[in-house]
Amino acid sequence: MGVKGLDELLGPLRTPYVLLISGNPGTGKTVLASTICHGAASKGMKCLYITFYEHKEKIFRHVADLGLDFAGLESRGLLRFARLPVPSGPDIKPIADVLTSLVAEDRFSVVIIDSINPLLEVVEPRTGRAWLTNFFYNMAEAIGGLLVLISEAPPGTGAPEVRGLEFVADAIVVLKQRIEGGLVARSLELRKVRGSPVALGEVPFTIGSGGIRAWIPPVLSDVPPEGEVLEFGCELLKRGWGALRRGQVIYIVYPPDARHPLAGAIPYCIAVANGLRTLIVSYRYPPGVVRELIFKRLVEFGMREEEAREVFERLFKVVSVNPFGYSVDQLLALEVEMVESENPDMVIFHAPEVVRVAADPRSHARELFNQLNYLKSRKVLTVRLSSLTDEQAYAIESAMSDAVARFELLREQGGLKWTVLLWSRGREPYIVSADELRKCVLEAARSLGIRSGTAE
């Protein structure tokens, strides 16, 4: 269908095929149909777009804003647009004859009718609708391709206005939208898919450049295996964590009002020591701030400033995301897209506690666990660098992690002292002072050749 995500869900279509798209006003039905039409025509398959309401100029202008060039496709003879009069009485045979004539004028691979409601509203409830159902079935057979029917759901309901057409449709897609934190969150429900073992019933989608894109959340049927062991060299970390492997999850947590610089230095050192291409997603700081923090830590490891900048450019990419600018579904989709685009060896999520505030607590744990397993399946070492905002969040995050480093600031004899609790699965928790750990990290960095900016 030319719709990323939806194609992966439905798999290859065996024509003739009837797709019924339903939804309330403004949910994106016309955009979805236009994306399908544009995708087919761009590949040389002719598309016929039929409407009863919208003017050609309006639709062409609207889809052009999304990067869909209907005008260009029309000039090349790959797109035909037709606007028909709305039927005024129960006799829809004249309109049916026009539809039949239009379809017969050329060999169209895709025919879109936007929408079928004017026909459904005027036909006789029983015999007329049965006749109309049979008419659409025969139309799909006649074109031997994809017939897309758009149905406007009654306001205030999510029920598709099909009235018997569910028996003709090979797939029924219902578009929905809701307000989440003041933002529009859109989802696509697969109400029916004939002959396809679809496990997901509803997925998020977005409207943007290129039309509609459905986002398949990372859901795995099992917990994937981990990758090879990573080098580090710090005996204290080895004592607390044992061997680190690609695909594992490290949770580093610190007080929100006292952030020890060593918390970020540990994953930076792991990245440089093993030559890991690292994507840093910060929910709090802009890229420039994160960049300077990494430079500072690398110089502490013994690098000259020019070496630190070269290592940063070679191994690190920083992206800043405001989680309150997206729905949770959109944010998850964005993170997956970044991982697929950058293909990193390690991902550092900085300040994920901000995301937790924006997310629905009922679904956040499930979405987080699926995301971590998805990264594990790609053998990506994941680091979640977070402030400790509440113990329940800490319990959930640490339960999903393979290794934990918890920085705590204690009052002692009128002063302050940092301690670090280290834990890894299958091992006893181990507590060290931050000074001991810092010394170990610096020694490990120099012993592994980080001074020269190499991992050899």
C-alpha cells in the first residue's frame, strides 16, 4: 500500500483487495487514502481518486503540504481525479453507471472512493445496501487491484459506518485520535484483516512529510540473547558488575539535586574503551551542553582537547528531545526511528525521569520493557542515566536492568560523602566510595589506551 508500517502489518496483498478506511472527521482518512494513491502512482501504477465533496484544487493543495505531488502524477497520466455529484434520491444506478464508466476508462491499479457515505445514506436500508455491497465487490473484481473505500464514522463514535460492507472488505482500518497532554495522539486499529496473522490490533500513526506512517511498537515474543563481553578494566566495577555484554541494560541513578560527574563518565569511558558508536538522547539538556560535558570528562581521562573532539566526532552523536512535545506513542516511535537510522552500539538515555512524568504510568512500564528488549535484540548496550525522583520508579527501572549504579550523598560529621551501590544480576550488592570508583575509572581509562584516543 506504500504506507510504512501498515505494509509490514498487513503483508503482501493478493488482489483483488478491498480496504475499508473508517474514522471520525479529522482523523486522517483522506490522508491515508492519498498516501496509498501516491505510493502506487509513484511506482507507475495508475490511481483513480473519486470524491463526492472535495474540490480537486483543495485536495491537491492539502496533500502537497505533506509532500505528495498529485499534480505531477496527474500530468504524467498516473493519477485521475474525479468529483461526482451527491446522489439526491434512493436511485443510485446513475452514479453507479458513472463509477463503472470511470473505472473502465483505463487500467487502474488503485481506485479510491472518498467517501461512500453519500451512497449509504440514500439507498434503501435492506435491498439497496445489499445491491451496493455487491456492486463494490464486482468493482474490485473488475479492476483486479486495490479498491479503497472511505467511510465517515458518526461523530462521537468509533464505529465504522459499513452497513454490510464488512463482508466485502478484506481489511478494515479504523483511524482514531485523542488528546494526550494537550497533544493529538493518533492510532490505527485493524478491525479486520483477512488471511493475515496480525497479532497487533492497534498501532500509533503520525501525519507528516510523505503522508501517513504507522509505527509498529517493538514487541518481541521472547527475551533476546546478549552479545559479546565488553572491556573496561576497573576492578571495582568488575567486582560489582562482573562482565558487561552488548545488549545489557545499565541503570545509573543519582539524587536530583546533587549529580555526581562520575555518573556520566562511566558510560563515556565504556564507549571510548570499546570504540562503541554511541547515541545520546537527552531529555533535559541541549546537544551543546552534553557535548561540553563529554569533552570535560575525556580530558579528565588524559586526552588532549583536540583528541577529545576527534573522539567525540567519531563515536558520539547527541540528540535533544522535549518529551512534552510528543505523545508517548510518538516519542517511542521517534526513539525507535533514531536507533534504526543511527544503528549505534550504545544508547544513553539522559534524564528519562522527565519522560516518566509525561507518560501514562499504567502503560509506561510495558512500553519501556518492550523498548529495552528491542535494543537488546539489536545487541545495543543501553544506559539509562537518571535522577532518582521516587522509589517506585527506581524499583521498576532497576528490576528491568542488568546492572545498577546508585549514587547517594550522605551527611557525615558535618560534611558530605558520596557512596555508590553497585549491583548486577546474580551478584551481591557492593558499596564503594565515589573517590575509590573515580580513581579506578581514571586508571582503567589510561590502561586501555584512552589517552591516545584509541581502543587498542
